[in-house]
Amino acid sequence: MDLKKSLLAASTSYSLTGPGVVPVGDGITQMEKIVSNVIGVLTIVGVLYFTFIVIIGGYNFISAQGDEKQLEVARKQLTNGVLGLVIVIVAVGLGSLIALLLGIPGVLDLTKMFANLKP
């Protein structure tokens, strides 16, 4: 009996540690946060990029001064920018719908994403 207690005490006093990342919390929850943050950041970057393209295309359209070649380039930039914005918005909507159907609420919640980025 005494040997059993001493072995139990000895085995619980040691903790196994080693090199690498120490897991914190549930792995699925951590992965959900990482995926949510990556999708949120890429969505913001995509919206900013395509908005910038639309602004540049509008400026080029105004400054073309009737030159057909420059007007065509500006028209393509405007079309690509607006099409890109529409694709990003539809992708966010579909991503939210799929996440809701899979039971992952708030996967694209920006306030939660920025709160998760704090150390």
C-alpha cells in the first residue's frame, strides 16, 4: 500500500515537456479561430484592393480625355474592380451560409476576429 502511494505521488509530480508548441485549449477551437482570422483578413484585403482598382479605373477614365485606347483600359479596370467586389461579397455570403449550416456561428464576425488577435 505504501509503495502504491509513493509511486502514485512520484508519477503525478512529473510533467512531460519538450521542444515545440505547447497546446493551449481545444485544438478545434484554435483552428476555428485561425481560419476565421485568415478569412476575415483576406476579405478585408480583397475589398480594399478592388475598391482601390475601381478608384484608379475611375481616375483613368476621367483623365483619358477622349483617347479610345486609354478609355478601353479604364473601362477594363472599372469592370474588373466591380466584378472583383461582387465576387468577394458573394464569397463572404456563401462562406457565412456554409459556416451557419455546419454549425460554426460567427465565423466571419469582424469584432470577434479583432478581439481574437489581441495577445
